[in-house]
Amino acid sequence: MNRKKIIQILSEIATILELKGENPFKIRAYQNGARALEAMEDFEDRVSGQTLTEIPGLGEALSEKIITLYTTGHLEFYSKLRKSVKPGLLEMLEIPGLGGKKIKAINDALKVGTIEELLQACQENKVAEIKGFGQKSQDNILAGIHNRERYNARHLWWSARHVALPILAGLRDLPEVELADVAGSFRRRMETVGDLDFIAASPSPENVMKWFVSMESVREVTAQGATKSSIRLKGGMQADLRVVPREQFYYTLHHFTGSKDHNVQMRQRALSRGLSLSEWGFSLVDGNLASKALPETLAGENQLFEILGLDQIPPELREGRGEIEAAEQGTLPDLIKQEDLKGVFHCHTVASDGVDRVEDLLAAADERGWEYVGITDHSKASFQANGLDEARLLAQVEQIRKINDEGNYRSHAFAGIECDLLPDGTLDLGEEALSALDFIIASIHSSFSQTEEEMTKRVIRALEHPLVTMIGHLSGRLLLRREPYALNIEKIVDAAAANGKIIEINANPMRMDMDWRHWRKASEKGVLGSVNPDAHDAQHFDFCETGIHVARKGWLTAKDVLNTRSLEDVKTFFASH
């Protein structure tokens, strides 16, 4: 088990001990242990050398638990501790703003053991009467419960990917299946997915259905028919399968890919050409046929668009936001592709809260054929992430320069920082240290409750700072967990354009931020994006896939994104900015 996961478990142990009302010193021991690991850059060396106990805050018993987790990935004490607490109380930890102490206080006062009971207590105004809470705390808890219910109906695209792709591969492997694909919001690469829609073409639908409903991952079959079945998977997602004849496949795939607005506009266009379009195909209206006869079977989805006089519209753009007009005029963009990336920025190392060294990230970049990696550990205001102060930052810059000079990697390391943007819009590190860097990402990690006006001024002040290169995870949202803070995106885009600054496309599947809905206008104003993985582990380089989704849905081409440029071009860009 890696250091980051061990830190999470130590923190969770402390929280559960708070829930149980354990000795504050015992709780603090696990909290201090987690903080000690966060600040430790030589964790693996200390584990192998059995020198963890030399670190203040890590006694013999706690060090033994850490080593057990590291070597076996399991800790009996942790497992028993989780089982000793009612599941409903642990579920309450999923509500933003509710920690162990608050949940214990509520449980002691009202004896509520589930989220449903907590909701009722809030509705009856009982939580507000508890000492230390009040009306505002109760309202926040209510909002958290309602958001949780709403979020539970959706799934991150990244999570849905791990479910959908094996099922799709299984369908395509069946001898009875001629064609198969996933439709719906998954195919349009939306940030979150409600359920999965599979479409298959087969002359033997009964065999395909039998396979689908009997998969090992099925928890419940909610409906089963000759050509359509619905299942609930063990992870909670719902999936539907429609099996159609080969000649109907591309019509059905297009229809169930959507979106609703796109489909409505496509049907209207068909009607204007004397045709009716549905999931079953084209049919003539009033005996009229457009310029040419309809093919009996489409060779591909592109033919459907050709019949309507359109260039093929990529699934990501099918949102009813001008894509049909652009397809008619031949002005659809040549959308960015994942292979266009030449490197990435926004990567954390063991110096703050990452799990890899600079060298590890460069080796991983080499494996992908990338030309560069931007190292951006947290700055000192992010104390919970072991952020760097000026002295540690300058030491890291020197280390990065040395690694580049040694020439052991094809990839180049750019020295940067993810610098905390303080509530008044200033940066939390001095200009002398910042001036030594190749680039700076300014990000908000605190004071999320500021007003829209305050938050907007805060970001614009950073965009006007001569040393800031780009803004990180602009809205601060965590998909299905935390709403974005209040911002006037239009003003921020204008400020970025006026100051020649980049807005990050944070590719972490829980962020996907700045939202794709803003990118078309931003690029039209000349604002560059940068697809950044926000990597805390070299494996997080995979997140670039979801960043590319955001860029494509935002109508971006390769020239609209900084990290499609070569190493030399990026060096020139940084030098001139």
C-alpha cells in the first residue's frame, strides 16, 4: 500500500475514534501520524530501514501499523474498528461539513443512526437546537443530504468507463453480435453518467440477451424481453441493452446517443428534407424523397449525416449547441486528440502530497513518448498537503535543474508550483522564489464561501499577476461531492484573454474543470487551455483522457491547448510570459 493510502487510513481511524468518543490523545496520535507521513519525502527508505520511529509523532505501535499496511495492504485493527461503528454513522461522513465530532454530538443528543433519521431530525428543527450547531449548520446539513441523494443517481464517467468497457468487449466477442457500442451520455463523454445504454446488432437477440442478464457482475435483472433488457450491476449502476437488426444499428446508436436537443434538431432537419428520422431509420414524408435514394443498410453512422447534407458530427458535440449549423457549413473543428499531447503540467511529488519522485514522473512520461512534465507541488498555505515554503521550493528547483542536466530522461522537467491563491487574491509565496520558476499555477484551496464578487475579484487579481501562468481547477468543484464556488466565469475569461493567461483543463475525473460549456467562448477570445492531470501518482497521467473529453466537448483543436506544443515551443512560451 502506498503512502497516500496509508495517510487516508490513519486519518479515517482518527475520525472513527472521534465518532466513538475515544481518548483525545489517542485521536491526536493518529492525526499526528498522518501529518508526519504527509511531510515525509523518504517514506519507503525509512520503512525498509526501520527508522520510522525516529520521526516525531511516530511511536513504536503506530510505526508497526504503518509497516503492516505498507507490506500487506491490510490492518486488522482498522477492519475491526470500522465494524464497531454503525454503518449509518460512517455514511454520515459523506455529508460535507460533518466530521466525527459533529456526528457524535448529533448522535449523543438525538440518537440518530442513519442519514434518513438525520434528515427527519433536521426537518423537525432538532439539529439546530443542539449546542454548537444552530440554524445555519442545520441548513448546511440538509443541503448536504439532498446533494448526496442527487449525486447517488449519477456516476463519474471515469467510474462508468471501468464498468462499460468490459461489457462492451464481451458483447463484441459474442459470435452472434455483428456490431456493438455504448450510447447515451457515456458516448457523448459527459462528466457524469446516469446509466449505461448498450446497442448491439444481431440476428439472434435471444442468445445475446441470455448472456447479458447472466453476467457475473449482475446484481438484479429489472426487466428482460426479446430485444431489450435492463439490469442492476453489483456496483449500483443500471445498464440497458437493445438488440436490433444490422440495418437498424446506426440509426438506433445515433438516437440513443442523443442528446435530446441534438435529436430534436436532427429530426427537424430531416422533416425539412421530406424525411422522418427515428431510432428505426428514415422514412418518406408525403412521398417526397430528397436528392438521392436511401441506402438499405448504413455502412456507418457518417452516412446518416450525409443523407441530411451534414458533415459527421462527433458524439462529444451532439448537445444542440450549434453543431448542426457548423456541420452544414463545413466548419466543424478538427477536435484535439489524446495523441496530440506532448506533455503535461500540474504534477505533485513526494515533496508535498504525491507518491512519486520527479524521476519517477519523468520515467513515466518517457514511456508515453512525452517531451516534458511540469512539476507543481503545493505551496505552504496548503499545510494539509505538506506544501513547500520558499526554501524548500528553491531547493526543489535546484534538484530539477540537476536532473535535467544529467540527461537520464528524454523528457524535460519544468520547475513550477501550484501556488495557493489567498482570500485577498495574493499568492502565498514571495516573488523572489516565484521568479526562479518556469511557470506558476495559481489555485484556490480555501475560503470557498466567499461571494461571487469576492471570488471573481480574487481570481482576476491572480490573472493580473505578472508571474502567474495559469489558473488551476477554476471552479473548485468536485463532481458528485462538492458544488462549484460562486464565480463570474465570463469576467474571468475576459481577464485571462486580456492578460494572456491560461485556464487549466483539470483532467482529474472528479474535477473536469473548467467546465466544457465555457470553453468555446473562451477559445474564441484567444484563451489557451492546458490539459493537466493534477497527478499525485504517475498512474494519474491516464486522467488526460477525461481532460481531452472536456476539450473536445468545448470545441477545442490542438492549437487551442498549450501542451500540444513541442518542448522548444513551450520553453519559448514560458520565456515570453
